[in-house]
Amino acid sequence: MANTATGIILIAGTATFATEWYNTGKVNFKIPIATLLAAAVFDGLAKLSDKAAIGLSVMVLLGALTTK
């Protein structure tokens, strides 16, 4: 289950990257770098508390999907 939170963060980062690219027409490479760093942090958090990591990553995903 440790990979669940990491996967959710990667999905959120992909959605953010796609939204930014679609809205501005420019590729912003800061987003994939930040996504990989966030995924590493959440992977570490998942080793401490899997439920907390999944809960927080779901919140990040919801935030990424609901912003313009």
C-alpha cells in the first residue's frame, strides 16, 4: 500500500501539468520536478503512516482537479 499515495500524487501532478499546458499553451517544467519531489516526500510519509499519506494525497488530488 505504500505506493498508493505516491501514485495519487503522480496523477495529481500530471493533471496539474496538463491543465497548465492547456490553459497557457506553454510547457512548465517546474511542475514535473515539484511532482517528483512531492511523490518522494509522500513515499516517506507512507512508510510512517500509510493512511495519513493516502488521505493527504487524496486532498492534493482533489485540489489539483478542482483548480482552473
